[in-house]
Amino acid sequence: MSGETIHIRVAGVPIETPVYQNEARTREIVAEVEKRLETIEAASKRIDTQAFALRAAVELAIELNRTLDEREEETRELVKTLSRLADQLQRLNQEFGG
């Protein structure tokens, strides 16, 4: 993060938030959060903005961590595949390359 911040409204509440990549991307992320809040509110029988915001934050953090875990697993699999390929190339080089 660059340390740059912007003033923005999230669920009608003014906040100052760090900029991620650029202001437009940051606003897209805020829109995702607001969409999540709307989904939670629509499914609830009562209004509790703070609880909704905390739930949205936890849900988004879980999704982020799930995505990071999947990416890490994909990276491990790619490294294994590349290692096997490198071994095969080395054997072929020894066999045919001399």
C-alpha cells in the first residue's frame, strides 16, 4: 500500500480507507462490501448494522484465505509438475544429448 487514503461511504457511513491499486479499484472493492452487506441485511429479520458489517468482514476474510490456500496448493502442484518435467528433460538430454 502506498499510504494514500480516500474518504468514502460504506453502507452510508463515512470512512477514510487506504487506496488499493487506485481509487477506481478501491471503489469497486467497497461496492463488493456493500453488496455483501445488502445480501446479509436481506436475509436477516432484524437490523444490526454493526453485526452485519462484522459478518461481511469475516465472510470476505474467509473467502480471501480460501482463495490464498487454493492458490498456494496450485503453486505447489505447478512446482511439482515443473520439477518432474525438468527431470525428464535432464534424462532425455543425458540419453540423447550426450
